[in-house]
Amino acid sequence: MAFAVHRPESMEAVIAALDGTASVAVSGGTLAIRAINEGKSFPLAIVSLRRAGLAGIAQDDGMIEIGAATPIAELVRPDLAFLDGVIASFGAPAVRNMATLGGNLFAPQPYGDFGVALLALDASLAIAGPSGKRRLPLSKFYETGLASNEIVTGIRFAPPAPGTWRWLKATRRALNSAAVIAVAAIIETDRSGTISAVRIALGGVDSHPVRSPVAEAGLLGQVLDSASATKAGEAAATFHPCFTDTYASAWYRRRVLPVFMRRALLGTPLETMP
């Protein structure tokens, strides 16, 4: 299939080149080009974001802002060290050099590990379109999506306080595998050890990354220990529907979910399934 390729060099030019469902924005291309090659997408034009100035990482007033076209490999840096576990479980090195943070938000489950991590970080998105710029919570993005002529230009979040971050991913093999279950969480405690704030995000349980309200509610005000972590995991396994694909059945995911949530919350380092 023949299609035009546009390489705009500004955000304004990107928006002008997008034409609803007739065009597709591409940065790393690991999702969009694969869909085209497999006959699942039929755009009339590809709009490359490589020259549009959408890559880079900055800190401002305690917040981290990452351009949507920033390759995953560039996230390996000291101020983002808490994401090292997410990066290590994300594809092969060649894929990390091409795939971008913004693009990964559009990956279907059970892929899209960074969507899970960023949801736990309570990230927001910078979005641009013909009507101008706006900011949208990542949680809302997964509910509503974007207009066909809008693009994500950046991702913004506060780095977690030391000792509060959790990440664990259940996979069928050690490297370069989609998630059976992915768990990302931020757990804050007061001086007595009681959980004062909690956010838990899951992959592998729905059509997109989701927060787990039942697990969060069950942990809030509790001391984090094996009993409270187990109870939270069991509640999540009952609440979330899970799904069946070539990696795992819905039944298996529901069995794995409470185990890996408990391990994630307690910091048990086990990432692969037997």
C-alpha cells in the first residue's frame, strides 16, 4: 500500500499534517509500522514526529517532564533510576532505542508497561491539536482517548519519594516478554508505619492499564505486612476481570495477581513465572 510520509519540523506543522483517520503520527514506529505491515492499519499518510522537537527530559519545580518522542533507552539516567526495573523488562535493547515513552501509552495490553508505571505515578499528558493545547490526566486518557487529530506531546509527573516506589512484572520468560501481570505502586507511610497514601496500577487485567481502587482502599490506614498485602491482592483478583490471550488465560491471571501484588508491595524480587 502506498502512502505519503511527512516529516514536519514544528508542532504547528505536525497538527497541520494530521488529517483524522487518514493519517497516523509515528515516532519510533514500533507499534504503527508493525500494524501497517500486518495489514491492521491503512493510513494514507504517516506523520513523523522525529523532527518536531518532542524529545527530551526536563525538571521544573520538582516535576519531571518527558517529551512524548523520547526513546525508552534515554530514560536510563540517575534521576529516573526508580524506572530501571520497568526499562529492564521492556523489550530488547534495539526496541528500547526506537520505542518512545509517548508511543508506549498506546500499546495494547498486555504490552504498555510504562502506562502502568505512569498511572501509579499519577502522570498527566500534554496534548496538542487544532483547538490548541490542553493537559489531561493519564487515567482520563485511558477512559476517553484522544481526538483523531490530537497528539500527546509530553508526560509530566512527580518523582516518588525514596522508598515508596514498587514495580513487579510477571512474565513467561525473563527478558523481552509481555506481562502476565504488571504491578506498579506508590506506598507512603506515617511515622507509625501506617499507610497514609497509596496508588496501585495494574497491567494484564483489562483492555488498558488501570488503578486498583479495592486494593488501595484495603491498604489505606493499615500497616503494610504480609497479611494486608495478601488481602489487597485477593480483593484485586476478585474485582478485576482479567482476560485471555496467547500469554495466559483469565483464570491464570487471576491466580497470579494476588501473588505478585503481595510480592510487589512487600518488595520481593521475583519477576518471572515458572
